[in-house]
Amino acid sequence: MVAQNNTKTKKKLDGVVVSTKAQKTIVVKVVRRFKDSVYSKFVHSTKNYHAHDESCSAKEGDRVTIIESRPHSKLKRWELLKINQ
């Protein structure tokens, strides 16, 4: 997990864990809701993020918070901050 002192300047995202098949890696689905500029309707957009989970504590279906970090691999640029209940 990340130290709490320098988390003020880093981006945080909330999402749901969709995969834990890789070692020390979780895939988090983040839903973004925004208003369409043409039709003025609210639209949902989803994106998957690969996050580093050192202790392998997150399970599929958990709501988690991830935070920006240094690159761990080609796809992993995020770390697990906490598991939300």
C-alpha cells in the first residue's frame, strides 16, 4: 500500500475489481458519468485500469480506491490504496 503523506497531489479513482488472475495485479473497472454536449443526456463511460496489489488482498467484486504511482510494468500505473466496504 501507499504511504498516506503524499497522496494529496496524486489522482484517486474508485471502482470495482473485475479480475485478480495475475499475480499482485488487479483489474479495476471505473465508471465515469458525464453530460453529452449534443444531446444533454448523462452518459456512462467505463475504463479498465491495471493496479498493483502487493498483498493480494482484493477479491473480485470488491469496491476499491486506486491511486497514481510509478510504472510497475507496461500496463500498471496505479496502486491499490484501500478496499471500501
